[in-house]
Amino acid sequence: MSKITQTNWDVIIVGGGPAGFFAGIRCAELNPNLNVLIIEKAQQTLGKVLISGGGRCNVTHACFDPAQLITYYPRGGAALRGAFTRFQPEDTIKWFEKHGVKLKTESDGRIFPITDSSTTIAECLRESAKKAGVKVQTGMSLQKVESLSGNGFRLEVRSEARALRLQTKKLLLATGSDPATREIVKSLGHSIEEPVPSLFTFNISDKRLEGLAGVSVEPVTVKMDSLIQRGPLLITHWGLSGPAILRLSAWGARTLFEKKYHVTLHVNWLGDTTFDKALDVLQKHKTWHENARKKVLTEPAFTQLPARLWKQLANFIGEKNWGDISKAETRKLAGELTACQFEITGKGQFKEEFVTCGGVRLDEVNFKTMQSRVVDNLFFAGEVLNIDGITGGFNFQSSWTTGWLAGSALSSTDGLSG
């Protein structure tokens, strides 16, 4: 890629990720006369797109009601409510189809390219940007931004150990959770909600989970303090994962961070079944004459549970027959099934993807245009904002939406001098 020599631009976008590319393409397609530049500090653009969804790229989710869609965002849902009425998953699907990419919806609502390859999405964005006339420069990091009192911005950037100065009329920051950019945002007068990890697995060392790696259970209800989530759960070599755990980690991200990831987790392996209901089933199973001489460990009372998990949860009973277990043991087993306690000792990372909560405070941004309420002609999009969604394509959707809105506003020449 040839190095840019131009120093004055109409629009500079910092961050060559999904939000930055979407904004650049939208801006240049609406106003081809503008000189638009995307700068990316890495040597390749759209790195997160390429690794997402196990290399398949979970583009968005088949939820087309903005009121429901915002419920998948632990932070930022309220701010996105109006934004999703202007650009939502249905619009994302149409956008990619218009730009030559067909998508498919899987049974759980996740949407992928029919090629099952994230390269398809990355190449679509790169080609669309090129066709629209957007210039892209990799290996260029932002060092400093100076606001020129309503007349745009002067940027100090570094490229291969060379310091350069660029000037732009409008500036979009779409840098994700980059720490250096956060300091620049603060220098411009914005407030930052300090980022902490979101969407992660739980590290748990417990004999009841030993030898169960790979076992999945659905549905399971998990509870931590006042937070509750329900869905599939996966036992791993290091503890617990799966959608229910990932959602709980997202909603409890700040609490878990504050408690240094040492929290008690309650698991109801039977979904919504109460202790009393489970106890009733166990007592009936125990008194049924055909079961009296059968081993508890090999004769589960709840056949929906994996046999290996049942054996671990009931292991404290030993080799007793159903007819020989006490009332206390029956009650303890009901508790293990419906209110099983585990001590979380740390967090793991969810695949190669790293999601944080935190970023630019949302009340300092106009969500109709994604323009700063603090600095004229400064815009934000994507995960640089204090927005994060649960797993399933929701983080990409907020990037497409905020990028599209920012690009629409960036295309306008209103309020610009020079």
C-alpha cells in the first residue's frame, strides 16, 4: 500500500475496524467530492472482523424490533434505541446484499455470510471503500489531536518512526478500546468510563466438575448476586462457559471486576425447576418400588441431565441404592440440582475476541449524528463508546449502526469553514 502524501483532508477516520470502514464508505458514497482517509495503527485493517465467529464473522442477529434489540446490550441500550430505528439488523442485511454479500440466518438467530468466511466481509468492506474513493493507510498511529476552534483538527501521527502532521475538517474516532486514544479523548474534554473486560468465561476449580469438560446442559439458570441468566451452559477444563455464563459476565462485568473475579455462582442445572419441585420428584423416584434396589449414581431421577453430570452431583451419596438414602441426603441432592454453589476464582477469555465495557460517556454524544456534544465536528462510532452487547452479533450491529449514522453526518458540509 502506497504511503499518503496529502496532509489536508475533509474527513479523517481513526480506526480501520468495522465502525470506521462503515462510516467511511457511507460518507464517501453520499458525498463523493469529499476527501476521506481511514488510518489504522495495525498493519492490516479489519483484524477483529477476520477472527470473529471462529473465522466465520457473526455479522448481526435476526432481531428486527429495536425495543427488543436493545435488551441485548448491558450498556448502551437506551442510547441505541433511537439509533436502531434508523439503522438496524434488517438494514445491515440489505446493505451487505447491495454490496454483493449474501447472508444466512442460523437457528439461534445469528447471521453469517453464506461463505462461512469472515474474509468475505472484510473484502467487501475494503472493496466498497476503495470503490467509494476512501483512502486507507495502515501502520499509522494517532499521537495527538488539537482542536482548531471550530475549524477542524490538527493530528500528530506516527508512521514507521516518522512523525507526520495531518489536518482535517471533521474527525471520527472509531478505535475500539485502544488505551492511547482514550487519553486523547480526555485531552479533548470528554469523560471516559474506564473499560473493564466483558464477555468472558469463569475459572472454577471444583471436584464436581472434574472429568466433565465438553459436557453441555440446556437450559440452565445461573445467578450471581442479583443477576440472573438462563440458557445453555458448557463445562470446560477450567470451569464454566456457554451463552448463559457469557451473558452473566457481560451484565456483571463491573461487579466482577470490582470483586477481582472472586464471586459465588449459583447454578440451577434444571433450568426453572424449584427446590421443592425437584425434592418432590426425588422423593417419588426414591419410593417407587422398582427403583429401591437400583444405585442412585446409575439411575438418574432427571433424565434430561447428562449421566456424567448426574453422577458427579450425586457422588456424595456413594454406592447407596435409592431405597437406602436418607431424607437429609435427598434434600442435599435437590439442593445440588437446583442451587449448586461454585466459587469463581478468575476469568478466562472468550475465544480470540476481546470485548470490554466502558469508553466515551454516552450523554456526551448526539446519537442522531454520533457527533460530540463537547467538541464541534468530532464524532465517535463503535466500541470506543461505552456500549457493549452480549455474544451473538450484537457488538457488530452497534458498530454498523453507529458507523452508518456517523458516516451520514460526516458527509454533510454544513457548519464547515475552509
